[in-house]
Amino acid sequence: MATIRDVAKHAGVSVATVSRVINETGYVHDDTRKKVETAIKALHYTPNEVARSLFKRKSRLIGLLLPDITNPFFPELARGVEDEMQENDFRIIFGNSDENMKKEKEYIQTFVQNNVVGVIASTNHPDTDTYRRLNIPVVFLDRTADNRPSVYADGCEGGRIAAQEMVARGSRQITVMQGPTHIRPAQDRFKGAIEALSEQGIAFNVVMTSSFSFTEAGTWAKELFEQHPFTDGVIASNDIVATAVLHEALRLGKNVPDDVQIIGFDDIPLSSLLTPSLTTIRQPAYDMGRAAANLLVRLIDDVNIDNKTIQMPVTFTERDTTRKVNQHG
Amino acid sequence: MATIRDVAKHAGVSVATVSRVINETGYVHDDTRKKVETAIKALHYTPNEVARSLFKRKSRLIGLLLPDITNPFFPELARGVEDEMQENDFRIIFGNSDENMKKEKEYIQTFVQNNVVGVIASTNHPDTDTYRRLNIPVVFLDRTADNRPSVYADGCEGGRIAAQEMVARGSRQITVMQGPTHIRPAQDRFKGAIEALSEQGIAFNVVMTSSFSFTEAGTWAKELFEQHPFTDGVIASNDIVATAVLHEALRLGKNVPDDVQIIGFDDIPLSSLLTPSLTTIRQPAYDMGRAAANLLVRLIDDVNIDNKTIQMPVTFTERDTTRKVNQHG
DNA sequence: CCTCGATGTGGAACCGGTTACAGATATAAA
DNA sequence: TTTATATCTGTAACCGGTTCCACATCGAGG
């Protein structure tokens, strides 16, 4: 690889001048600039980002920490982040945290060691030292931390909507699936749902689930219908769990939505492809990713930002696992 | 952030000694080592990877280039890569190429500028200068390039199997969907399928598709049944397209698999969750990712490697969009 | 013709690590 | 006691950029 000194020699100028040309800083005579530019082309020179990063104590890298790219909700987020970052000439160091604080910590550390200029993280513990001590901007994605930069959808509101719509469509023996206790958005949805049900005086059961994996979700779905066989409405903590519930219901010969209604959360690509297609509370994942990236870029550039916490809308996405509302009033 | 000089001062030794302690190289007296270690802890010192990388001309970063993380086949791959790399203390710079050579080139360039020590790429053009000129190891993933390090499943063989199984299950008016012409694995599958059909003297139609997006796939599915209404078997170029075909068939009131059989490719998580669940040619995506990462790590460590191209098995995964074979012999 | 600000360029320090090399001491062998 | 070798430590150059500062030249205004 050619270095800036090679270019300088080839062009018959000093390294300082070459640097000025590449960065378009300071004064450079037109003729000189041309000499340098031809030298750069001749040697196929591209500046070494590592050297730059060392001196400036700033790279063009940002860290992205997501729970699990294998969970279909996250690729959309990731893609949103990537597209926006790409357009702003940032690259992404990526890691899966598995909702595990130790892994998170390790990743954040290596991010810092690599001079990243910002971090986007889906963490359940934004208030730990791991994040507080960072002296680079952090944007929390799909998670909130009061008053710190974050992009998220209102899980609580989503849960409420799910409950209301389910009741409006006639379910009276509702089972709410409580997602993993250590995952914040799951708890918000749960809280929203049971609050709304309580307010309306509707009885409900609760089934706990302890992860979002496809394989385990089946077990909880079985458990649900064993423990609460007369359930006529299930509010799941996300679309993965909802899918498992749907499958189990069909396996048991139940008619969906006539015997059981099901509402999921997220609207992952899979949801619209199921039969019957899944009614869900949609989060605009791609847009959330983009918004988070955009916010981070602005924080990096130290733009004055009025609105550091961006709440994205959740929308009730009516499909075929719920009945039509006018059938029941 | 504390630097190595801070640590040296705090411990009353030279930077060289500190460096020796961190890297466990050369001689260091036990007492000295302890002094340094306490200093490191006291100052919360972690070495700056950028400075290291600059001097050594080698980082602990690798580049991962995938077509589109939003396509459900790739998160599994990515996760496999990440897990293996994590275990070997490498971090990943990630990018989506959209099967677009220009984007690829840009990414590869920035990878190099960041001193990555290796690259894993799903490219359709492994023989371009972009990859040939690289003087760091490259592993092609889900793609081949003769005799260069790669991990892939045999698309051709997969296509053949799909064709054979479909014929064995009684379809005689088969439509083969040809994936995007610029995507190698898609063409391999297509070739394998039509070869096998020709050998067996079975007539077939071809429908072209030009991307793997969920939204567009629906259009081609419609086209398929308009142009070839009597099709009784569809070999799709991947599970996304197969899903669209399944939906269209059901919409048209066809019985699957009795009127039309459908075979997909990949076995993405979605496939087993459809109704009817999708018969497909499975690629072990996660394992492929892991294998590619493992191979790259060995190449980086300059281990003598006998087997640089790893072919993973494709397996016929029988589900409910095909009939049982004994029904037809 | 002189002065001054704008323009143009290069030398060298610096970012935070690693390592070649030299010098010092301790220990073992002769 | 001398010599050879192993152990231990520090100085300084180096990786490839950026930028401060000093110095030189040029054109305009007095």
C-alpha cells in the first residue's frame, strides 16, 4: 500500500501538502493540487484510516449492538441503521448481545478500543456504568432511557391497543403472554395490556415466556392451552410467540379467529405470510433504525438537538387472526 | 482514557515493560509484573487497538459483506460468522452489498483502509480485481470461486434433487423459476433443476424473477399461474419466492400439494411455519457461517490448510407442499 | 517603494502503541 | 576468578496520518 510519503515524493511536495489536498483544508495552489492528484491516482493511494483515527482520536466507525440478528425483528432495524450510516460515510462494527450484560460490556469495550465515534445499542440496562461512562454519544434503539437519546416505539401503548382491540372484537377470556422479564419492551407491552384489561374490568390469565426463540415458543404455546383451555384471546409479546400460539391453536383443532383471537407484536415479515395472517401491533423497524442512525450522526456532529428521544408510532395492523369489529360492536 | 505511558509512570517503569506485560512477551520480573498489573487496574487501562493496528499493520477486525441482511437467509449466516469470530477475539465490520458491484468495491476499500485482517464475502464476482488484488485472506460464503477459499452449498445438486423429488412425486407439468441472472447460486440451482428434468425427459416451463424481495415475488407468482395455468409443480429459486407462489396458488383456490407441488430452497425459519409448511432444499446457513469464519481464522493464522473449499450438504426437507412419495411411486 | 494581509509550502511534533537494540545484573559453568 | 548465558529493563525509532508554526512569496493600497 502506498503511503502519504510515497505520494509526497512522487509529486515532489511535502506530506503536509498532500494532507491538505486530501482533506481540502488550508491553502494549496491549483498547480500543486493537480500534481498531487495525479500522484494519488498513479499510486492508487487511499489514506490509512487507522493512522487518521489514531491522531484524531476519532474514527469513521460506529458500534451497533443488537440482541440477536437471528430474531426477524432486528435485521430490519440493522438495515435501517446501515443505510443511513452508509450515506453518511460511517461503517459499522456489529455485535449480538443475546440480552446478556457481560457480552454487552465486552463489546462496548472493544468498540471503545477501536475508537468508534458513537454507539447504537438495544440494551435493557442503559443506566449502568457501561453506558454512563462512555464519552461518545450513544443512541438506544428499541429501548428507552429517560431523557437520553433513544428511538423506540411505545410498548405500553401498543399493549393497550392490543387489549382494547381484542376486547372490542369480543374476547372475554384473554390470556396475556408475559415476555422475558429482563427484556424491557416485552414488559412494557405486558404492562400496557394488563392495565387496559383491568380498566375495562376484563379478566385475564398470564403465561410467562422466558425467551423469544422459535423452538422454545412452541412449549409455551402448549402450556398456554393446557393451563387455560377456554382462552378465547391471546395477546402475545411478539410475533414469534404469536406464531407458535397460532400453530398450537390450529393443531388443537381450534378455529382462528372464531374460537381464539391472536394478536402479536412487531409485524415481522413472516406475520403477513402466515395462514391465517397474523394481526399484530406494528413497529416501523426499518424507520426506527434509520432514525436512530440519523440521530447518532447529528449527535456526533454536535448539532444542537432539541428532540433526543424519538418515539415512533405503533399501529394496529388488522389481519386474519382477529375477527372484524362490526361483528361484535 | 489512560495510555500506556500513564500506566508506565504510575508503575514506575518504562512503556516497553508495560507492553511486555500486556502482551506476555519477553522477560519481565514477577515483582515488576505485579506493579504493572496493579497500575493497569487502578487506571482502568485498556490498550488502544488503533495504535496497535497502526504499528502492526494488522487489526483484530474482519470485514463481512452480505447481499442483504433483510433476506431471511442471511441473518443465520451472519450469526454463525459472528459467533465463531467472537470466540476468536475478532470483531466484524458489516455491510450490505445489495448484489451490487459498486457497493461491494466501496466496502472492500474501506475494509482495507481499516486494516481488516480478513474478509468474508458473498459476491457474484470473486474473480474481479477487487478481490484478486487483496493481500489479505478472503473467504467466499454462499458462493464459490474455483480453488479459492470458500464455503458453499452445492446449488446445482440442490436443483437436481428438487427436480427428482418433484418428478418422483408425480408432477409432470413443472415450472422452474429462474432466479436473478446475476446471482450465482440462483443460476446453479436453476441449471441443476433443468438438467435433471431434461435427463428424465420431463417437459418444463421457465419463469424469470429478477430479485428476491417479498413484495416483488408476488408479481412473479401471479405471472406464473397466468402464463402456465396447468402447472402442477413449481421449483422456486428460494423460499421467499416459493412462499409467494404458495400464497398465489391458495388464492387461486388450488389445493397444495394435490393440484400443485412446491419446492423451495434454503429452509429459512419462515418455511416450517407456513400452512401448509414448505418443502424445501435445506442449506445449513448457521453452520456455513461458522465454517467460513473458522476457515478465515485459520487462513489468518497462516495454518497450513489442505481443504480450502468447503462444500456443505444440501438436504431435501420434506414437508407439506409436496405429496408423499409412496402415493405415486 | 514600502507595508500588510492573503496565499502557499515544508519541517517536525504528535497520536499510542510495539519492538530492535543496548546496557545492566544475576546465575551457572569452567 | 573469569566467562558465558539467561534474565530484566529502558531508550528511541517506527507505524501513517494531521496540524502547528515558521517562513516565503504575491498583490493591493498608501
